[in-house]
Amino acid sequence: MLGTFARRHFEPLVLSTQVLLDLLVILASCWLGYLIGGQLGSLTGEAALAASQRELYLEVAALIAAVCLVTFHACGLYSPVKSLLNMQEYKAILKGTLIAFLVLFVLLVYLRNTRQPADGALGFLTRLHRFFDLDVNVNTVSRVTLLVTFALIVVAMTAARFLSFRVIQHLHQKGLGNRNVLIYGATDAGRRLLRKFQLVPTLGLNLVGFCDDDPAKVGTLVGKSRVLGTFADLETIVGRHKISEVFIAVPEGPEERIVTLLSEIERLGVVCHIVPRLWQLMSFDLRAVNVDSIPLFTRARRRPSVLQRAGKRLFDLVVAAAVLVATLPLFAFAALLIRRESPGPVFFVQERVGQDGRPFRMLKFRTMHLHLSGDAPTPRSSDDPRITRIGRWLRRFSLDELPQFLNVLRGEMSVVGPRPEMRFIVATYGPLERERLRVKPGVTGLWQISYARQMAIHENIDYDLYYIEHESLLLDLVIVALTAFAVVKGTGAY
């Protein structure tokens, strides 16, 4: 009975639980912020004043919690639609916390006790203010404690959301909360949708099968899913399988046909999604404009400003220098083990293609026997005979990539960006793939922390295009943090 209720009301239950968990995380951060602020000497040690401070921060903590939940909602943290790898959600945490920090200071100023008389023509405003005012003396609020509190909120909320995304993913993999969906169109776009549904279980979509206009396709398999029928069978399929959403994947079909499909699906009371014509361009940042009543899409070719480029370069230099200094003993130890296990150089040097198609020599720790390495395809298994014993360990924790921070210092690579490919692969690029060359290649990127980690880079261009179109220092920080988690967990390459 309880399980059935949870399945039917999965999204409201998850949302309610998420709000409650966020509230607990915020209040815990306020409590830790108060304790740390006291240790930093920002709070008084006298008993009477200390008790007064505790009451003050209890009231401030309640205000912080209320403001944070409102700003998190405004920034989209409670939307049922999730972004690619939840990147927008992580960015929304920092954005929402910064806004909450500023709003809190405004409220502390304007909601403090008023001593204005509640008489005269505008006396009702004073009475209204007294109804909402806080028993807070702005001068006694520790700014250090507030800074520590909001810093803790960012860290704790990011960690809590990461764990909650994992829990929701696990529930979806168990079949809890999944929505039955149908793809209309056994086309290339339909196959692309199928692969995404299989690759990203956090979407919570259970693909029942396909429909297609071609009767000859009925009964055939598309991947592991079957074409269940044609347009004439749509109503029966929707009712039999309790379909809640239909994805129309016939982007090259006539406009009249798309409208007919949309009308029929809406008549059946099912949510409809349409893969648009020229859907490949939707990976870019497009802006909708109108010429009279005709809608047009314009690609926003965003060129980073001088300040943004300088900030990116400074970030690269600081991170690369910090990583190299921190891992210097490991660097030397790995070099010693590589030389002892197999003859040859410590570094594997290979030409890769960088920004604007410029070649450069990329460095890695050598993880394969010298006579077996080269431009052959990357090993996909830990049992690959080309890999040395120390190489397996280095690849598991992605430590073979450490020397690439030297490429970062030389300006050939960035800390975050698309992975650099070999020249013979770049030679096969089409216009869409060549978009990867607009920015510097990176030591890490969205692809490294994605579900498609074990597939070829150039076959999962969505991640690189997303990064290029949304490139920012905040996104870099999120990717670096998630990469560090993946390295510690040991989910690197084979």
C-alpha cells in the first residue's frame, strides 16, 4: 500500500523531502557557523551576553532559512526538469546563496525595531513595520559569523544535492518514480533519444517502445526497444501501457503531419514533446526573435570579454600550480615506478589538436609498454595487455593526466574544457564537431564526469557543446569539484 502510494506520488514526495532536507542543511550550517564564529572570536565570552547572542542568532537563522528557501526556489532548484548532469542546479546553489546573503543584509537593516511614532497620516506604515520587525540590533550581528554561515551553506547544499541526485538515480534504476514514455518515430533522432534515456537514468523515463508511420517497421527492434504500432494504434498503445509522455521524433516530417500528431496526443491527455527540425542546432545558445509574426532563431555567438579570458587564465594558473605543488611527491614516486617496471621514458608525449586546430604535444604518464603504445585506440578494459601494472593504478585514479597541468602552465590547455583529440580523428570532423576547437582543450570536462565516460569523446559531443555555450568560472568550479570526487572514488579510465 505504501509502495503504491510512493509510486503514484513520487515527484511531490521527492520535492517535499528535498525542501525538508534543504531546510535541515541550512539550519545545520547556521549552527556550525555560529560555533565557528565563536571560535574565531567574533562572539563575546561573557555568559549574559553569550545567551543574548544565542537568541539573536536563533532569530537570524530562521530568517536565513526562509530567505534561502525562497531564493533557491526562484533560481529553479525545485524544478522537476533537470539539466545536463545537474550542472544548472549546482550553479543555482551558489547563485541562490549569494542572492540570499544580499537579501539578508537588506532585511536586517529594514526590519529592525522602529522607534517612529505610530501616529499621523502615515502611521499605519509604522504599525505595519512593527508587525514584521525583528528584535535585532544590526550592530551586534557578527559579519564574520554570517560569512562563515553562508560559505557552509554553499558547501553543505552542494554535497547534499549531490547525494540526493544519487539517491534519486538509484530509485529510478529500481523502477520507482519512472514515467512510461513512448517515442514516435524510429528515426535517427528517435535512436538518439533512446540512447539518452538509457544513458541518463536520473531522467526517470521508462521507454515502453516506439511508434512509426511505416507499417513495415512494426515488430522490429530499435536498440532493445520494439516498434509497437503505427498512428492507428496510438490510442490503444497509450491506454494499454499507461503512457504519460510521448516524444515526437520525426524532425524531417511535414509540418502538417507534426501538427496532426500533436493534436492526437493532446486529445489522449498525454504530455507531448517534439524534437524540432534542425535539432542539432539546439545544442547551441539560440535566441528567439520575431520579424512581425514570423519567429526566427539567431545563434548568440558569445565571445568572452578580455576580463573573462584573464579570469579563466588566472584560474588555470592557480589550479595548475597548486595541483603540481601538492602532488610533487606523488609525481616523483610515479615516475620512479614507471621506470622500474618497464624500459622507456616516464612521459608519454603525443600530438593532439588544440584551440583553432593548432597542434601541440600533450604530456601523460606512460601507462603502457613502450613498444605497444602509439596512436592506437584508447584501452577500454583493465585487462588490455598494453597496460602496465602501475599504469592500471594510474589510469584508475586518472593520475596519468597529472603532467597535463604542465600543458596548462604553458597555455596549450585549460583546466576545464573539451578533451583534445588526435589529428586523424579531427580530420573526420564535420562542422558540428569542429565547434569543439573553439576553446582550449581541458584536463577535465563535462564528458569526464558524465555517464558516457566509457564511450568515445567525439561520439558524445553534447557535453562539449553544452560547456562551450555555458562556459563560466562558476561552471569550471563545479566541474573541478566533481572531478576531484571522481578521482578519489577511483572512477577514472582503465
